[in-house]
Amino acid sequence: MSNIHSYRPATGHGLRHDPLPSILGPRPIGWISTRDAAGNNNLAPYSFFNVFNYRPPLIAFSSVGKKDSVRNAEATGEFVYNLATRALAEKVNHTSLEAAPGVDEFALAGLTPAAAMLVSAPRVAESPVALECRVAQVQQLSAADGSTLDTWMVMGEVVAVHIDRTLLRDGVYDTTFARPILRGGGPADYFEILQRPDQLNSRDI
């Protein structure tokens, strides 16, 4: 009997949990703040998130269902990424709860909206890092057969960056010291980086 478990996603994985989110992880959490056309703030975490280009810097989040973050970003052309850290984990979790349109998740989670520098959407004052973005594209995703999915990707160009100075060590951003929480899948949903970069050598990569 082969020691390889093989399956086709279209017909099911046959396991307790879908392994793909765990295989392709852990991933950074896209903690996205937006503001609608009426001036209402919105804040929500997305587990499908990453960076896709250096110059100009492009980041993107994907939403299963056209949720408030997507609608607001599409309507205003702006959003802000906020770093989800271990210290803010519970508040990040509070902002994941389903809320009616127009409900301010900043208030629900006891977070402070801070004015951004170049966009109207607020950043999370308690988060040590924020990336202000202008929307580059909003795209409804499709399957390989061309059928459209109820999944939307929002890509933004980073136009301003905010970093707590305590995370800068000799001019270098210290990822480990920031204690970001990362999204996995299955039984182990969240991860934290424990190993410092200076403890990792080329033989480990």
C-alpha cells in the first residue's frame, strides 16, 4: 500500500480537516480596515492574504463572499492593512464576528481608529504596523472551467507605511519581536514565530 494519501479536491479529501490551508501555511493575517462612503468604519481579518510585488509594493486579500471590506474598498478605492500580533489576538478574533453593515468593529473590539496619512480609512492605533493602500484592482475569482466563484480578491498598492520604532533594530525590521500571529488550518488554527532569524542558518533552509 502506498504511503502517499492522494485525492482530488473536487471529490473530497477524506480527512477530518481540509489539509490545503495547513499545507499552504502558516500565512499572515490580513487585518483590513476600511471606511464606507457614508464614513462608517469597518475592520475584519482575512486568512487569504499576502504580498505580491516589490516595486510598487502590492498586497492582496481574498474574501469568500463579497463582504463589507470588499465593498468598501471597491467604493472608496482604499484600505489599510494592520499587523495582527499575539498581544492583539483576542481583539482580532472579536473583529471576525459577523456584524451588520455599518457596525463599527473598532468599537466592538475596543480598538482605537487612528487617522491615516494618505487614505481616509483608519488604521488600528494599537497595532505596531500599518500599511495604507490604494486599490489597484478588485477581481471576482474564477475556477479553471471559467465558472465564477463567490470569492473576491482585492489588490492594493502600499502608499504609506507605519512601523513602531521598537520593531526596528539597527535599521532592520524585526519580524520575530513583533510577534505576529499567523493563520493555518485544521486543528492548529493560529501560529506564532518563535525562532529568531539569528538562530537559523543556511543548512536549515
